[in-house]
Amino acid sequence: MQMGAHVDQTDPVAEAVARGAEVVQFFLGNPQSWKGPQLAYARGAGALKQAAADAGVTLYVHAPYAINVASLNNRIRIPGRKLLQQHVRMAAEVGAAGVIVHGGHLGAEEDAEKGFDNWRKCIEGLELPIPLLIENTAGGDNAMARRLERIERLWTAVQAAEGAERVGFCLDTCHAHAGGNELVGLVEKIRGITGRIDLVHVNDSRDQFDSGADRHANLGTGNCDPEGLAEVCRSSAAPLLLETPGGVDEHVADLDWLRERV
């Protein structure tokens, strides 16, 4: 089972080696920015792809947080689609196994069905040389991927799109807990909806169950049920990626916590 962490983008492979990790995730530029992707690795995309292959490290790219392809606002949705496409293309150049993007949200009074249909249109308009993994989110009552019922409606819309076979699912444990989904038994429920889990973001939560707060904590230090965390990791049969606070030392401790239980 591959285990690793979200790392600094300057040299993701070196960061993986420092943690004893088989898989890492990183950003292509500033995750809060609307600017196009920027590769921080000085030797270029081809060299990063080769370095990862030589080290036996699998790469994933996380899309910018600003992207919300479900939005009913053209000035958010359309630039978001363009930015997502740019990140997918650069991620493919570095040999990434996939790009992770949040499910997005609408305003409180907006029609959720329009948001789900915007996801369908987005998938039909994308070129996907590598998989796009939709991630569940923690907050917002009109979020596309917070609660299981919404994830099911989102998945139904996505599966209606041409190109749906290139879309997968990323399960975030902190987001699930904060979003009101019990971790014990969650993998079976998600698989019942999507048929797949391609990646797990393994994070404890600083906040209480169903808080709606997306604040990650190191494993075993937060409010997630430890057995629930371990069960998700054991039963997912997917790569496990930490997005927990800290650097090498903290991530090594979290990876040790995982290996003891998984």
C-alpha cells in the first residue's frame, strides 16, 4: 500500500525520499491564485517525471482551491474550467497519476441541480490525459460533495458526461468527519455510490463531527475516531496521502501511526 504526504513543490521527489514515502502530492504554483500553473521544479517537467520514475515515487497534483466548476457565476465557473484544464495538462507533463479538485459549492439559495449539471458540462469539455479525482468537502450546506446524498447526485451527473471513465474519487477523512459522515463504514457507502475510491487524504480533524470546519490535525491528535480513520485506510485499497500540519518529522510520525494500524 502506497503511503505519503502533500509536500513542498520545489522538489517533490526529494521530499518523498526524506519521508520514506512512495507517493506525494503537490501544487503547481499558488493554490489561492487564479494564475496558470507554474512548475517550481528547476529542471523542468520531463526531468521531474524521470526523477519520480527513478525513485519509484508516484506523483499527484492538487488543483487550486479557487476552482469551483459548479458555480452559477460565469466569472467563476468559466475561468475555473480553463484553470483546471491547464493544471491537468501540466500534471500530465510531469507524469502525475491524477489531479485532485474539490467538488465546489453554490450560494445558499441557488439550485443545486444546476451545479451538478455544470459538473457534467465541465467533464464533457475537458481533455483528460490523466484522471481527474473529485474530492469530498467539509463545509457549506449547498456544497456539491459534502454529504453522501450530494455525492450521489454529483456522481450521477458526472457519469452522464462523455469522458466520465476518466473521473475518479478522492476521499478526505477530515472533510468527511467535519461534513457529518461517520468514518466507520464510510468506504463501503462511498463505493456503493461511486464504485471506486482512487485516493485517500488521511487527515485528523481539529473540530467536532459535522462542524463544517476544514481544519486538519496530525493523526491521533484531533477529533476523528481513530478506529474510523484506520478502517478507511485499511479498506480503501487506495494510496494514502497525508495533508497534516508540519514538515518531515511530523509526517514521519503520522506515517508511523498509519503503518502501525494499516
